[in-house]
Amino acid sequence: MELISRDELKTIASFRSDSCVSLFLPTHRAGAEILEDPIRLKNLTAMAEQELVKRGIRAPDARKILEKPRRLLKDGLFWHYQSDGLAIFSAKDFYRVYRLPLNFKEKCLVSDRFYIKPILPALRGNERFFVIAFSQKGVRLLEGSDFGIGEVDTGNLAERFSKILKFSKEERQLQFHSGAAEKTAGGFERVPIFHGHGPGKEDKKDKILRYFSEVDKVLREYLKDSAAPVVLCAVDYLIPIYKKVTDLNRIADRAITGNPDELSIQEIHRRAWEIVSEDFSKPFKRAIDRYRELIGTGHTSTEPKEILPAAHKGLVDTLFVDVDSTVWGFYDERSKELTIHKERLPDSEDLLDICAVESYFHGAKVFALRRDEMPLGTPVAAIFRF
């Protein structure tokens, strides 16, 4: 899963050419559906080539612009390491590909600028989190958002975990199994037992501590630049042991208890999101409440004709925009004249996309939402600075 920084987004958004191709498609992490994903991309590149030719681009030049996206069609390894959505930005002398935890609708757009709005949810409040899953088979690091979760492509991280596990297995001779406390016939609690050869339980616990300490060094190296919260997933007696050794300061208080090998990826996502979502949703709830309080004061609007010029001037404080809606039109940055088109014309641009980009880069809080999350059900709504 690739992450998009603010600077990278600015590079994409500021690029101008008569041949900017933006492609979006849903992808799959596993299963037979993986085979369908390159077919989707093949169809989208065919549509893009037709659009480029319609815009006056010579057919050989159009094929050149799409050469790199089409190379992916034959890259089997690439399709086996996907997130939930694929975003491709291609033009003459420009090419970017992002695997993101977003369920994109299939879309092909050719314009003089790249289409940004579909990827904005990936930046919404930095709502990313990690799950560290410990089991007898080893350690997995997963990254998720409210849109989904998947195993992180960490380069040689898995290999290093494997070496740690192999080294410690001979030393520990332990079984990582469910150790939930149970009631005996006499009403006493039977505490978890660390099975293995050695002088006693404390010795086994020390060996797990050493193993977790080695694992933590590798995890810290990967997560050192992230501020995202981390949720632990393991049988319950392992969680306090890892918390004792870790230097990660973003471990969530609550954890997912149980053997992660017996939990589906959907179940891990559901339970992790329950843990982190409350904190993530607070800024959005505050913004919605503030918008509703300001309705009728002249400090809010749902009209693109009012919002877009204000966004260009840096006068938008908060923007809510529907990622799936479009308002076609044309905005002249010099004359500040805005025209809305009833249908898409050759010079049409998505005015909502421009509203979102301009607001974001002028420091506004931008919430790229689904239709049912919009405060008034309109495609766009804004709070102005005052």
C-alpha cells in the first residue's frame, strides 16, 4: 500500500498538460477476483486512448502516454500485492501509481489536469491504523482505514520475522495457543500455561520477552515515521507481555483477543475499527456540528459558484465534498468566471474536484465523504473563514 504525502499530492494536482489521464479501479487482495483486475485496467486504458484521440492527440502519442499503465497488465506479481483500489496518473513525462485502501468506482478521466477527488479519503484526518498480529505462525503487520485492511508489503520484514521465529523456536519450545483463564470445578481460575521444556513458567515468559523484544526492533524500524495508532491482535496472555517490551508509544489500550490465524481479515478489520474509530470520528463530528450551527448566518454555502471562488482565495475553512458526485463546468482562474454545464462538454472540468484541491492546499479541513455522510445531502458544502 503506497502512502500519499501532501507534497506528492501537490505535485499531482499542479501538473498541467493536454493529456492528463486519471484511472481508478477497485482491486482485490486475494481470491479468484485478482484475475479480473488487469482486465478492468485494460478496458480503462482502451477508453483513455479513445479520449486522448478525441482531444486531438495523435494515436501513436496516445499509446505512448499509456505505455507504462499497460505494462502492468503483464506484471503478475504486481496484481498479487494489491490493496482495495488502484489509482494511476499518466501523461507525457509524468507517471504515478498508488495502491490504496479505497474502494474506487471504475473511472477514466482525460483532461488538462489530473482528477484528485477520489483519492482524498486516503488523506482524511490521516485515518490510518496498524494491527500487529501474533500467532504460532509468526507476526503479521496489517495497515487499515475505515475502508478496509490488508497485510503490509514490508519488503524483507517478513523474512526477518521468520528468522527471529526460527531462531527462537529452538530456544523456546513454546506453543502459542489460546490461554484464556478458565474456572475449575472448585471455582478457582486456571491461569495460562506456557508449554515447553525448561525449568518453569517464568523461564518461558522470559524467552517470549526476548522474542518480542527482537520483533519490536523490526516493527519500530518500519513504523518510526508513522503517527497512526497500533492495535495488537493475539491470544490474551501475550498482549501484556508485548506491551512490557515495546517502545512503540501508540499502542491502543484495547486489543483484539484471540488467535489471529482463526480470524478472517474482515473480522480483524471490524474489531480494530471499533477500537480506533471513536477518536478518528471526533474532528468530523465537530465540523458537522459547527456547520449546522452556522446555517443561515452567511458563513456556509452549498453552491459551487460561491465555494469555488472562495476556495481560490483561501476563504474556505472547512469543505465537505461527495467523492462520487460531479458538477461539470468551467472556471476561468483569471476572470473568476464560472459556468456550470448541464452535461460534460469537451472543456468541462469537475468543479467539485477543483473546490476540493484548492481548499486543501489553502489549509482548509477537507472531508471527502460518501453521499450519506454529507451534512445536507448536497454534493458540496463549505464553512467560510470569518
